[in-house]
Amino acid sequence: MKATDLKLQELLTFSDGHIDFQGRRLVLHDINAFSQLRKDLLEGLGPVPTRRILTRFGYYWGQEDAAAMTRMFKWDSLEEWLRAGPVMHSLQGVTKAIVQDLQLDENSEHLFMEITWHNSGEAEEHLAAVGIAEEPVCWMLTGYASGYASFCMNKDIIFIETQCYATNKPVCTAIGRDVESWGKEVEPYLTYFHEIEIRKKILDLTEKLKLSEQKLAKQRKNLPKFKTSLPSFFEVNSPAFERVVELATRVATYDSSLLITGESGVGKEVMARYIHRLSLRNQGPFVGINCAALPESLLASELFGHKAGSFTGASHDRCGLFEEANNGTIFLDEIGDISPSLQLNLLRVLQEREITRVGENQPRKVNVRVIAATNRDLIKATQEGTFRDELYYRLRVIEIEIPPLRHRTEDILPLARFFVERFSKKLKKPNVKLDAKCLNYLQEYTWPGNIRELENTIERAIVLCNDEIIRPEDFSLKILYPANPTANPHRSLAEIEIEHIQNVLELTHGNKSQAIKILGISQATLWRKLKQLQ
Ligand SMILES: [Zn+2]
């Protein structure tokens, strides 16, 4: 392992209220709060105690990092372990630390190390709190470098800052040596490092951390397996979808026919597969077909099979999807689109539990659970006579209605992050992350194409993003400016007005008295406009 192999993302795990750094807990601090603390210390205690406190704080931190580095990694050499210190310092955002010179003598007794600190946060803090300094002020940085190197070398290494950004120099520079090599020169500085016995404490702590990590690893191994074997819906954050999943879970083990409804792209097939996996038929096949994708004659032969010679091109006997799905589940998507004669055939299958291949007379028994899905209003279709009501009632013994994504906004970000992970693997951009600026856009867009549109949006953004960060500009304009009426300049005022009224009603979940407040119109006007709409 080399110092340059370190990657921050791999060192950190973010969980609720906790940033875990391989068993240690890290906290993010605001630099302005720190500069206020520095100012308070300087004013309250004076410069010498302040410098000692901050130096020792940095020293402790450096020792902790050095201990962690040897606990976690096998270094190619003592030199690489030493070089990992400045890398860690940089990864943690404290400064950009560059090793200018590093000399270890043959027996690793003496060290000479020169580091430059670019963009020192501490120098910035000092400038903000106190102003230009007369002497170098990167006390925490020198403490850190000293603590880190002392831990690695197992002897006192003291860094002295020779020039500092806070004294109007372009960069900060520090020299580190063992106390012996420094000689008398280092004596005035030692007072800031006193009580260097921290090493013993850190070693004890390191032992404890090792033990607790081993314990955690053991616990992880023993976690009950059922959780991962259950097909899970990671995106269940919204009460609306939680109810749907709960219903689906409850009905999965019964053999009743199901009708899944909802707009296009809400994930009806995913839901059907979920139910199949939870059902008692989960050892049997799951077979799906989009009924709108095939013309009537082909669809019949696809579903029920055919006898050789029953129509042109039917050269062999062929079994259909119902037979293929025997002892399993068949998923019929876009069921609202099938023709009247196929509706009749399907009704017979549901009633008699048998199918007849096209061109045959002999029925064959099938044992299949039917899950159908549609984005059409089937009740309306039965009233209009385009869909058989008997079939409708047979299919929808239980109906599961999946809400559109805009009614379950709590699920948008978990889904988006899931797709980021999935596509970053698929598209071989493994470290892609969403920039925090994207989150508002994702949550505020109404997603007319639902989850499928979100999925496509994320895939497109990952393809387009230049570095490994997805930024708002990687989204399409309609997501960035969704309600921009000038986006389509060919619409009339009346169209825009009606669309706005619909959006407001959606926002208020159909509450008209709230809607008229937002729209600034009377109840009567709203009523009249809605009437026009019908
Ligand atoms: Zn400095």
C-alpha cells in the first residue's frame, strides 16, 4: 500500500447522525465556528496557552490518524506510512499538504521532512479572527504533523513552521525532525507539546478499536438472513407506497387474481414480480407479456399456443405462455388493450382453468395465477362496452393501485440514489455521486413518466456528467424549468390557465378551498373553469 492509494470515500461511511471512519467517529466542523473559538481562546487565555491547546489538539489528531493508518493498511515501507500523514491531512480538508523532502537515515533513527501547506484552513481562520500575524500560526497543523510522525517513528518528532500564509507568505512551510537532530533550536517549542505521553493512550485506544471492529464484523456475519432473502422495496419512504406494499405483501400468498393499476412507468411489473416472489408459486415460473405490443392473432397464439398448420407460418406445434407459466404466475400488462374476442377467451381461462391452443379443440388444464395490469380506466371501459365487465370482475378480485411518483415524493431521492448506484456500475463510472444541488430539482419535478422517467433521467445524467459528480446541468431543461410556460410557445393562454389550475389542484390534493386561495379566484370561477374542462 502506498500513500497515494488512499481514497476518502472508501474510508468513510455515512449513516444517520454518524460519520464512521473505520471504527472512529468523525464530526464535520464549520471553519468559522473554529475561528471564533480561536479568537475566544486568544482573548480569554492569551497566546501561549492557546497555542499549546491547539498544538496538542492537532498532535492528538495526528497520532490517531497514524494509528488508524497502521491498523487498517499494510504499508510498503515506513516512508509510505509517513507520507500517508500529509495525504490524510489533505483528504480531511485541513490543507493541501505536499511533502517537499523526506530523508530517513539507514536505521530509521533520524528523520528530516519538509512539508508545504497550501490553503491552510488554520491560517485562514487566524486571518479571519485576528488578522495578519507576525509569526506563523498553523499550530494545529504543526501539532498534527508532529503527532503523526512521532507515532510512526516511535520517538518525538517536532515540526516547526518556518513561514506562514497568515504572515503574508504565499504558502506555509514546516520542517520536521527528531528532537536529537534539532538540538537546542527546538527547546522553545517543546513547551507547546508537553505531556507527549499521549502515545500510550492512543495505543490502548487502538487495541480497543481493533476489538470492537472484530466484534462488529462478527455481528454483521450473524445478522439474520431473512431480511436479504425477502425481495425488498428500498424506496418505501412514503406512506402512500408503504400502504401499497403492505397490501401486496398481505395478498401475495393467496391465489386470487390481481389487477395492478397506475400510470405508465410506476413499476407495475416490478410489483407483479414482487408478489410472485412472495407467493407460494415462487418456485414456479413468472412469465410476462405486454398485450398491447402484438396484433390480436399473434397475441392469441402467444398466450394459448397453436397447432402446426393452424395458420400461415405455424410450422410446428407450439405451447403458449399460459402453459409455460404452469404452476407459476402469468403477468398480462396493458390488459385494457386486448380485443373483445381475446377478452372472451381469457374469461374462459379464468373460469375453467384450461386453455385451448389455436387450431385445436381439446382443452388443456393449466394451473396459473393471473396478475393483470393496466393504465386505463377499466370501469369506464366497461361502461362504454369496450371491456367485458365479467372479465373485469374476474381480474380484479384484488386491485392494487400504485400511486404516481408525484404523490410519493419521499421516495424520489432514495430511488434516484438507487439508480445512481445501479447505472454507475453498469456504465463503469463507479464513483458517481449526486451533487446536493440536484436534490431540489429532483423532488420538485412532477415526473409524468414516473419511475421510468426518473430512471432514464439518471442514466442520461451519468452518461453526460463530465467528472464523477452529477450536477443540475446534466438534467434536461424540462426538469430544470418544469413550469416554464414559454417552453412550448404554441400553447394558448386558456391551455396554460387550465394546466395551472390542474397543477394547483394536484398540489392541494383536490382541496378546492385551498386551491382558490392560491389561484386568487372565487369558488364560482373555479367551478366554471372546471366545467369548461369537462
Ligand atoms: Zn501557516
